[in-house]
Amino acid sequence: MEADGFVRRRRMTAEPGGGEPGVAGASAEAEIRWLGGRFLGVSESFVGSLSPRIGGETEVQTAQVHGSMDNLDSSEPDYEGLPQGASTSTHMLAGAVAGIMEHCLMFPIDCVKTRMQSLQPEPAARYSNVLEALRRIMRTEGAWRPMRGLNATAIGAGPAHALYFACYEKLKKKMSDAIHPGANSHLANGAAGCVATLLHDAAMNPSEVVKQRMQMYNSPYRGVCECVRAVWLREGPGAFYRSYTTQLTMNVPFQAMHFMAYEWLQERLNPHRLYHPGSHMISGALAGALAAAATTPLDVCKTLLNTQESLVLGGAHTHTQISGLGQAFRTVYRLGGPSAYFKGVQARIIYQMPSTAISWSVYEFFKYAITKRQQEKRRGNQALGDK
């Protein structure tokens, strides 16, 4: 739906905003309205923000040179040439929109994943599968309950993914040229993904803490601001980065596998590296599923460090916060045995497959759209120069 909105914006047709009124959960309804405003702001400013850099000409000027451009080369834009020619801000804009859409569209599944990773869940919060969990949460806690914490995620996902994709594109090109000049290098892709993860997690970790605390069953927080204040006052600012090293330990191998698998699948499904939405979605989904399954034990530990559930602390016979990856690993094993490391693996894979598919397809769409506008500008300038 959001992608259609962007396409309609590019065609310069009006698209009024709107949404259905909520019936329960005032906090979650406010977050939905907040998110809608942000998406409208992004779509309104998309053409305007790009025009100074890559549009250049007004719509009238573009119409005037359209006939001349028909006589020029009409081949597909040099899609893969974008990383070499685009500015860093172009990658950041595409990455930010892709990240916000990825996290927000899949947020209800993320809520279920967080709950299913609980080591000592309340009797009313024990679920057998993802769909059953969603139905019960909406029936017993309100229709909007799976969306609580959405605005915290949106705030963190924008800058986190902007840094993530911009860093990845730059490092991938530089390292590939150093390892295999003029060719793609899987080692460079994996290494670039690892470094990009450092910036992504630094921006995203506080949002993850707030989001997961609001997602838990019987969360005591009425809103994001209240959660932030409570965590800051009771546990100190360090609580927002308590799981940072664990998240890096999880995300570095996750992103290395994710990027290497994506690029490998693209070589086979899309060898000419053209803009092909189907191949981007399939490659992203399979790469995300593989990386998600392999790193689930670390995700369980991250959730434990972020939530600090009182039942878990009691079951572990500790009245202080669990800190550090080693203590988290021991606590998980003590309370659930080896199988506890894979709690929520089904929900994690179900979340990651469409999530990475959305992220890559939206990001590649923006790369394609921006490249096409750049080429149209060059053609228009050439046509005007020939007159």
C-alpha cells in the first residue's frame, strides 16, 4: 500500500491520507496516527527532496523535452551504476524509508515474537503459534495491543537504516574494488554488512529496549515517554545499551549471512542485476530466513536483557538486573534447557522473511526510481544542449 502511494506521488496524482478510527487501546491508536503522519510527510517531501539533486528540471520543462528524449537511447537505466554515482544522502533516504516500512508493516509479528521468547510467561501469555497468539492478544487485550511501541520503532528505524544502507553501499564498492576490481565480492558484501551493523545497532538499540518492554504481557507502561522516563530513573541510561554487545554478537553474523546470501541469490536469480521486484523479494526473504534461524539463540538472550522480566529474575533467584551475554546464556539454559535457545524461532522466521523482503524491495525500488530520474535529467540536458 505504501509503495503504491510512492508510485502515485511520482505520477503527481493526489492521494488523500486517512485511516480507520481505533476502537480500543488509546496509546496504540495515537501511535498509528503518529505513524500515518510520518508516512504522509515522507511521501509529500519525496519528490521535493530529490528534485534539487536529481530532478533539476520542473515538470513543465520535462514535458517540453519529452519528445526529444524519445530520440535518445531508450534502454533501461544503469541501475547498478547508482551506488557509484549517487550521493550518500540518496542512499540514506532510500534506506530510511525502507527501514521504517519494514519494521512498521511487520510490527504485530514482532510483538508476538517478543512474547514467545519469554522464558517465564504468564499463563495467559502462553501461545502455541503465531496466528493463535495474534488472535488471543487482539481478543483479550484489544485490537491495537500488538501495535504498542510502534512509534518508538519508527523513530529508531529511520536513522538506523539510513546509516546502515549508506555505509553498506560505500564499503561494498570500496572493498569489492580492493579484492576483485570490477567484480562483485561476497567477502566484501559480508564485511560491509558487518561494519554497517555497528552503526545500525548503535542507533536502534534504545528503541529496541523501549519497544520490547511495551510489547510484553501486562506491560506497566502507558506510552513510550513514560517507559523512557521509568527506565532512565530506575536503571540509569546504561539500561538502553545493556543488550548492545549481545545485539552486535547476534547481528554481525546475521547481517554477514544475510548480505552474502542476498547477493549470491541475486547472481543466480537476477544475473544482469536489473531492477526486478520479484527477484529482490525472493532473495531478501530467503536470506532473511536463513540468517534468522541461525541467530535465534542470541535473539532470545537479547530479549531477556532488554525486558528484565520479574518472573525470570525470580526464577533465576536474582533480584538484580541480568547483564552481559554470558549471564543471559546461563539464565536461559537454567530456566529452559537447550530448547529454550530456540523459543520463538517460528515467529522470528515468519517475521524476518517478509521483513527482509519488504526492506530490499523498497530499497531497490528507490534506487531504481532515483537512477531513472538521474538519467532523465541527463537526457533532458543533452536534448536542450543540442537545440
